[in-house]
Amino acid sequence: MTAHTKPPTNDLEAFWMPFTPNARFKADPRFVERAEGMYYYTPEGRPVLDATSGLWCVNAGHCRPRIVEAIQRQAAHLGYATSFNLGHPKAFELASRLANLLPGDIDHVFFTNSGSESVDTALKIALAYQRARGKGSKTRLIGRERGYHGVGFGGISVGGMVNNRKQFGTLLAGVDHLPHTHDPDRNAFSRGRPQHGGEAFADALERIVALHDASTIAAVIVEPVAGSAGVLVPPTGYLERLRAICDRHDILLIFDEVITGFGRLGAPFAAEYFGVQPDLITMAKGLTNAAVPMGAVGVRGGVYETLMDGSEGGIELFHGYTYSGHPLACAAGLATLDTYRDEGLFARAASLARAFETAVHSLAGAPHVVDIRNLGLMAGIELASRPGEPGARGREAYHHAFDRGVLIRVSGDTLAFSPSLIVEPSQIDQIVAVTREVIEGLE
Ligand code: PXG
């Protein structure tokens, strides 16, 4: 042993775990060791049914052989090439495939490595676009309360989760927020899209425009369905009205589809599901089935062309990552898109959505349940917080479900469900049955 090597250790201290209460986890850790299809397996070999697609990302299920083999082949063939001034075929192929899948005239793709980078990239493209078309005063970015757009400074600035913002100073200047669309008094226990308030919530954008003037606003960014905030489904008419107001005032509309993209709602993208055309779409997660990290921004032709035309032959956008268009990610992305297509997984999600809705709403009436929300293959079950202990019921539910063989996701006291699109009806039943037992056992 040389002086600078250390003996192997199972010390849990070195890894600073993200978005985790480290001390609490390390005092009572839970591990998974491998995965296949709908299941994780603990180091002891116990199966855990994954009701969250990893973290809303393994849309085709875990360790799909076609995707694994594509990555293995690519790693041995061309493991890395820069996309700065150099091409490799799979990046162009994947961008073309995505352009075909993306809605309307969103036909150009900028590659990143994560959802957070996709959001910051989209915000930068919006600012650069306004400047390139001679509207350099349009610099404000509008997000929404309870929005989650990753953890870059742009994303937390337009995002609306106070815990993700308050530790980090003043954030980006010139940002404002729409109100969130959650209205439990009128919309609790809605099946699918809630009925009340859509247009009024969107009209808040008119007030923001009246306050700041449209000449100062570059873009609005929203999740079509808010995921991390606990599955907040937009009321009917909301997204349509946001689009109309953006059009009226010459403001770009960005849909953050990091969660809703790639079949989560039973369509390739939420834009198509809702019939609302954004100007930019951010994506990540399901793009590669999470097998290799990758994100992307889809951009409308007009936005792309404006930036191309304005550059006089130089670099059109001073932006990019060492790993933009990474060959392994491109190989994973292509194999993932093939899997979605050949297995008809988006249509499968659409066909399961009603049964999933019925199953999750069967928990209405279970103890502590104050709201149930769903769309496509995403659902949130909100529990009343235990007095003085917000988050405790959610945390206990997560642990008890894991110990009974089901992995769920928890945001505060809201349990979130987003199974892979390969989920079987019997597995939906198992997820709901275990959730019921767990909720019934909570104090
Ligand atoms: N936008 C949206 C809409 C997201 O959901 C991101 C951006 C950021 O992606 P990256 O790849 O940078 O993490 C996300 C990520 C949860 C949870 O518990 C959700 C996300 C991340 C972590 C936890 O709901 N979504």
C-alpha cells in the first residue's frame, strides 16, 4: 500500500448526498444495489417495486438491454468527442430524431447534461434571441411560485421553492413570478385537469405585464404540470391562456418538460397533450432513460434562425458544455427513442392513465389524505401534516413503503407516483395497496 492510498472503507461520511438530510440518512441508511425493469434490488436481494421511475426519469424501466448494449458499443467505439467545431454522427442523428418528435416547428436542439443546465440554457437563449432581434430591453424572466427548474442560478431564480432559494443570496435580478395554480378549496380530488380558476390564474400574467411593461419581459417559464411541488395539474384553459397572453405581448413561452417529456402524460410531450405550442422546450431525464446523463433544449425555427442571422458568420451563441452531445448519451438517447417507438410506450401510458387514476383515487377517504391529483402516469397524494411536524408523515410513509417493497417519492407531506411506462396493472394495484397500508399505519 502506498502512502496516499487508504484501505477500502464503507464509511458513509465522504459522500455528501444531494437533497438529503445526511445525518438522518447515515444513521439509518437504505441501499439499492441493482435494478431491472420495474424493480430495484437491495444488497440482500430483496425486490423493491419502483413507483417513481428512479426520479421521474427511467421512463422505459431499468437497465433495458437494448439501451445498455448501445452504451457499451459506443463506449468501445467513440467514448468522447467534443462538439465544439467537430462533429460526430450520433449527435446529429439524435437531434434530428428529437426534432421529429418535438411538437410543431420546434426543430432545433441544443444538448446539455441535465435538466438544470437545460433550463439555464433556455433562459440564455431567450435573452440572446431578444437581443439579436433588436429587443435588448426584454430581459425579465417570469417563473411561477412552487415551480421547480433545477438548481442552477437561473433555475432557482425563476423557480418558486423557497427552500431551494433562501440559502443562496439575491439570485438573478429582474425575475418575477406568477402565482401557483393550486386551489384545494375548489379543486381538491380533481380527476385529471381541475376545472376551476385556469383563466384567472393565467390572467395574473397580464398584471405582471402591466407592472413591468412587455418591453422589459423576455420569457415566461412554467412546468406544464408541476412535478416536484407535488404534482400540481394546470386547471383547464390555463396553459392556453398563458400562450395567448405571451403572444399578445411578444413574450417567449418556455415549457419545462424535464418531467412531462417522453410519454409521462401519454404523449411525447405535454405541449402535444395540452395542444399548446411553446417556443422552447427543456428536457432531460427520460431523454436517455437516465442511463447516461443528458438534457436538451428544443427551439422553434424562428428563434434559431434569428440567432443564426444575427451573427455575421461568427459563433451565434456563446454557450455550451464539454459534454454537450456526449457520444454515450447520444447512443443511449437513440436506443431510448427506439425503445419508446418500438414498444409503443407513449400510447401504453395513455391507455393505462384511466386505470391509474381510478387506482390512486381509491385512496380518497384513507386517513390523513387531504387531496389526490393525477394526470397521465403522474399522481400526488397529499397528506395533512402532523401538527408541528411538517414533512414527518411524508418521511415515515417513504420509509415504511420502502420496507414493504415499494419505492415512492415524497415532497413534504405529498407522496408522488410516476411509474415507468412499462408498469403492469397488477403493479399499479400493488403500489396503491402498499400505500394504503402505509397511510393507515401513520399516526
Ligand atoms: N426542471 C424540472 C421540471 C425538473 O423536474 C429539473 C428541471 C432539473 O433537472 P436535473 O437533471 O438538473 O436534476 C427537474 C428535476 C423530485 C425531484 O423529487 C425532481 C427533480 C429533481 C430532483 C427531485 O420531484 N426534477
